[in-house]
Amino acid sequence: CLTMGYGRFALFCGLAFILLVLHPVCGDVSYSIPEEMKRGSVIGNIAKDLGLDLGRLSARKARIDTEDNSVKYCGVNLNTGDLIVQERIDREGLCAKKASCVLKQELVLENPLELHRVSIRVQDINDNSPQFKEESLKFETNELAVKGTRFSLAEAHDGDIGENAVQGYSLQQNDHFKLNVNTKAGGRKYGELVLDKELDREDKKEMMLLLTAFDGGSPQRSGTVVIHVTVLDANDNVPVFSQTVYKASLPENSPLYTLVLAISATDADEGIYGEVTYEFDHVSDENNVFSLDPKSGEVRVAGSIDYEKVSSHEMQISAKDGLGLVSYATLIIEITDVNDNAPVIYLKSLTNPIPENVSPVTEVGIINVQDRDSESNRQVRCSIQQGAPFKLVPSIKNYYSLVTTGQLDRELLSDYNITITATDEGSPSLSSSKTVQLSVADINDNPPVFEEQSYSAYVSENNKPGSTLCSVTARDPDWRQNGTVIYSLLPGEVNGAPVSSYVSVNGDTGVIHAVRSFDYEQFRSFKVQVMARDNGSPPLSSNVTVSVFVSDVNDNSPQILYPAPEGNSFMTELVPKAAHGGSLVSKVIAVDADSGQNAWLSYEIVKSTDPGLFTIGVHSGEIRTQRDISESDSMKQNLIVAVKDNGQPSLSATCSMYLLISDNLAEVPELKDISYDEKNSKLTSYLIIALVSVSTFFLTFIIIILGVRFCRRRKPRLLFDGAVAIPSAYLPPNYADVDGTGTLRSAYNYDAYLTTGSRTSDFKFVTSYNDNTLPADQTLRKSPSDFADVCIKDDIPFKGVFSRIVSPLYSFFYQHQQHSRSCFHFVSLCVFMSSWYSVVLEASHPPETILRPLAGVFISLCLWTNCVSVIIPQPCMMQLQNLSGV
């Protein structure tokens, strides 16, 4: 506190700190404090005085505020609830000369909104000394001035009020003047210099007097000024005003040089003694807005007139004649209010941003509106623009709560510019606006949504792995991570395999790629589930079905089912000689693994023995005669049929169809002459190589052994006795009867069929049976001579020699092999030589014709060595016999 030397002021300070005068009005609180308290000084415990919960002051954001957001002189200690001094409180600066100085503050609490008005009455302390405006006062008086003549002195000014203001004046002791202290309207005191003794200019024409002004404070303060008195010649009349107090009314904001009023004073003297001039005796800063014409006495506006700053102006006007006689009058100017202040909107509190899921009628801000005008000019109404989901709810005087009126959706509108308009009741009314920017915080309340309900992707088979199938896109209207979409495949299977082994999806772009190459013939379509998930918490997701359709590509050639493709078998069809034109001969059956036009097949005969004899259905594959069969037509007909699909490019396959024009099989002279495809199996090639190698190895060995054996023979034996065996019926070499060959214990009969599945023989032995065998004359047989004839073809030179010599010898010794082992060896040698000769001669023929004599070579070697059962297993031996005819 302030420490003063005077006891009275100390007592006053003590009482001011001890006594807290409460004036509860409508729940408000009032305090009384002396001015110039130190910062941090405690005014009172406002929490206790208002019955507030001390523990919730911080949570409710308790704070001191002012109506016009001016200087906040006080603050609240949230821990103790004390109202403390926050800024310097100078009563003179706040209230000037007002008798009562009340500092109005507001205690604002939130959640819920609560407002308490705090009135702080500021008590004056004697902290200002009386001061005179001028350093010296100059007076001129006529020497004829009579005793008792009064001279008004300029009053001293003290910033304090009451007892602390100017209470009196004292004049230094002198011979001619005494001091008379008077009181003006309003209680202000001023001094008058009273002539107590006549002046004599010749005795003393100038005097210096010391005037002291003092206040009533404790301790007392004072100020002094020097009075310079000049004694003039006689001027016995002073100016006289027409009235002692002048009053005028002036609206605020009046323009410059506006005439307020004109004052007048008269002086009975003449000449220079009667010339009156006017001037303001003392002009304070707030009154320095008027000008006074010294000659005419007109008072005009010289500055800004503002009712809100000063509502009334009081000034002293002096009228002085030419010799310095002065009289005084009072001028009072009342300022009338004009609606010149628009309402001012203050944003006291704002919750920003607000989550989009807040419930309606949620308070998001506190608005305060102030108007500096008076009466109806300060009555204000507030409004908000239409369409915004907010409204203003009046709460305490001049306070409004900004609340929501409905649900907010950030995806529809993320930012609001709320315009608040305040309009007063003046005429004309004034208004002001304030825009409050409010952002809506995002909540993850929207799952990703695909642009389409389902997607279809079309891809051609044999696609490259990694190729793009399609792209899925999902949109999430949420913000940032709540709206970031990640794509993934849902678990599933396609043809028993995980869907991830077929397709993949880019997690960022949604582009679906093929992981492998697709085959239309395996599957034509499949479906996958793609999930779009955001990064919110918790995350939201949605699924979409992607149907992948595989389109066919012409990647499969036609497959011929009948007849078998070339190189696989030897097919022969019999055509009756009596067949007429249009008769069905055979049918080519083919399929294509492709679909659509890629599987549409067409048939065409590309080559034939007789081009005009047969035709084939373009789409059916049926082979028919174009005309009747004639005797001149070749018995052997070879057709090459091409089967093409309708793809782009077209693929094809060919097959050979062998036709025999005959009524029965017995009429066929030879089947072996029907050409066989040059494309033979690898088995045939390997067998030829093996036989040639073995034959070459044994050839030298046999010659040596035969030479030794024949040298030991003393008597030659008859090798050729008996008739030549003539077969009972002719059968081509490829058809053999195994009855009576001597290689098996008993005779076996086989059913032989034309087949498509054998690669090494024209016949396939299906079943064997011993019961119910056919008679000999109904069975296809071969005599032993036929075995020798196997190796002899029609086009081989010396065919007759081998037929007449080798065949009878082989037949004879073959039947008597048990009696003459040496002869049997000789016959085997003959077979070997004839077979080997055939091999040499057949070198330029197809391998099928070479294979038979080579087999004869190998068998003859085995027979000669008497090791058939050891070297060759029984089943293989039977196959070799069938192949070679032996």
C-alpha cells in the first residue's frame, strides 16, 4: 500500500483495505478500494463472495472481462479465488473529476455460461498537488481602484477530488491586498485578490505577490504562483457580461466551425478603456474542442465532438477591457447523443474445430455485443444468416450463445463462414457484421464406395502374366487418413486354387493384374471379391465383385479322332465295287478344343488318287462317292483330308484315309503295297539300329563257325528233298497264322481286327482260345515256305531263285530240325543270308519294308544259336514273328 506521513490518510488506507463493502445487485458484487494499489494486491475473495465452487474455476475458464474489451484492471487467482489488481488503477485517469469513480468489470464463467458483474469503487487518495496553469499571474489595476476592489484569480487545479482537492488559498503578507476565497457552482474554490489599501502608482507601480493553493488531504499538498500586479492609470469600469452563466446544446459530430453561441460583455468606459476582448480563462484537454472569437465573442466548434467521450463541457470566459479590467462568466455546453456508433461484436469464446458428430443445440461459441451510444441508440438485436445450421440464443444482457441447430456433415460442408449481424434501434439504425470461421473436424463415418456395383474384365487367353485386367475405384468422402482407400483381395478359390494365384490388385491404385496366363479351355470365367478399406479408426470397408471373362483364342488345332492321325496307325476302309454315286464310304471325325468360330470345322480333300471319285462333306466330314464305281478305278485309293477351323489365323490338321475297292478281303492282292507314312515312330528306328548292329557283329562270327563246321563234314547231306509247300490260300505277309510254328506248346487262334492304336503292326491280337477252333480249310494258314517268302518282295531281283531254293529248304529242315541240328543251322544261315540280302535291297524303301527282313535276320541268328528262349522273351518273339512273317 501507500505509506503516507499523515495520520488521517493512514487511517483512511487502513479502512479501505479492511472494509470490503458489498452491494449485491442481481447477484453482482461490489468492492471499494483506494487508487494506486500495487499489482497483485488482493481486492477480495470473489469465489467466496459469489458462492462459487473454487475447484471448478479453472475448468469453467473463469476470467475477468470488460464490456468493451478495454484494459482489464483486475484478474482472478484460479487457485485461491481472490480478485487481484492486475493493472495500475489511477482514479484521475479513469474518472477525472467525477465524484464517484466506479470501475465495472465482469466475471465470466463457462460450462454453463455464467456472468457476474463486479463493481469496484475507486477511492481517491491525495496523490496530486494543486497546480496553476501559468507560472505567474499578471494583473493591471488602476491607481484609482477603490478599497475593496476585487480581482479574480485563476484557480488552481488538483487532480484529486473531495477533501484531496483544492480547499483554499493563502496570500503572502503585503500592504495593499488581501485574499478572499470563494466557492463556485460545483464546489470548486477560487481566490479573489481584494484591494485592502489604495494604490499609489507613484509610490509603487508594480508588486509581486505569492499565492499558495492547498488541498485537504493528509498529508496536505500545495502549489504556488507569483502574482505580478501592475498599477495603471485610472480605469474605473470593468466589463459586464449579459449573463453570468451561458448554456447551449450541441449535437455530437457537429462539423467544424459550427456556431455554438455568442457571448457579450459591455464596458462603460470609453475609448481604450471600453474595448472588451474575450478569452477562455482555462481550457482543459477535453474542452479544447471549441474556439472563442476575442472580438465578437462567438463560440464555435474547433474539434471532434463525441458524446461517448464527454457529454458536457463547462468553461470560464473572461471579458477584459483595454486597461485590463476583467470580469468572468460561465459557459456550459450540453452534448446531445447521435446514433453514430455501430454495434461492436466481440467473440468471447469459440470451439474450433467441432466434430461433425456433435448433437444439436451444442454450444460452440459466446458472442458479446456493445454499442457506445445511449438510450435507444444502444439497444441492439443480433441475427445470423439463413441456411447455416447454427443460431444465436440470447443469454445474459448483450451476450449470445452460438449453438448448432442440426447434424453437421463434413463431407457436405467442411467449413462455415458464419456472418453475425448486430443492428441497433437508432434512427437511422446502424449495424455491423462479424464473420466467424468454423471448421468441422472429420469423423470416419463413411465407408469407401465403389463407383460401380460390379466390375467386368475381359481378357484373351494366353495373356502375359502381369497384364492389366481392369481397374476398380472406390471413393471415400472422409478426410485424410479416414478417406485413404487401400484395395485388397478377399480370400477365395478358383478351380481349387487360391484366388491370389490368379490375380492381384494394386493396394493404392486398384488396378487388377493377372498373375498367370489363363486358358479358356480350363475355365471361361471366374469371380473375385475386392475389398476397399479406409485408414480410419475403426476402419470401414466395402466389397465389390469383379467378374473376369476369358475369351477364346484360336490356339488349338483340330484333333482328328477318326481315322487316327498319320504315323499312328495303318487304316484301310473297304468300298464295295457296286457302290453308287453318293454312297457313304467313311466319315472323318474331328474335334477342336476351342469354342465359337474357332471350333467351327470344315473338311476338304486336299489330295486323292482319283480326284473325281470321292467327295467329303464340308461340315459333316462324310466321305461319299461322287459317281458309281467302275472297273477302271484303281483298287487302292489314298485320300488326304484336311480339317480346318474358322479361327484367325486358321489352324488345320490332316489325315490319310486308305480305301480298297473290293467286296471282300480275299480279293485284295497285297496290302503291303499301300503306302505308309514316312513318319515312323522312334521305336522302329531304334529297332533297326539294334538289328543292324547285332547282325553285323554276328556275321563275322557265323562265317567263322560255319567254315569250321563244314570242314568237319565228311559226307554232304541232301538238303533239298521234298516238294515245295504251296500255301493253301494266299494272304499278304502282314496277316499270319501262328498255328503249327513249333514255338508254342499248342496251337492258338486269334481274332484280328483293323485298329488305329498299333504303331508296330497292322493287326492286334485281342483274344486267344483253344476251344471251338475253326476247321483247317476255314483258317488263314501259312506253310513253312511262306515264312521264307516273307523276305521276298515283288520288286526284289532274283525273287524266283530264293522262292525256289530257300523256301523249300527252309520248310524241309524246319520240319526235321529235331533230326538234324547241323541242317537246321544251315537253313538258319540261309534264312539269314536271304533276309540280309533283302535288307540291302530294301535300303531305298520305307523303313516298314526294311523292318521285316531285319527281323528275319535277327530270328535266324537266334535259331542258329539255339538260344531263342534265352535271348528273346516269348511275347517279344511272337511280335517279331508277326512282324517278319517267320
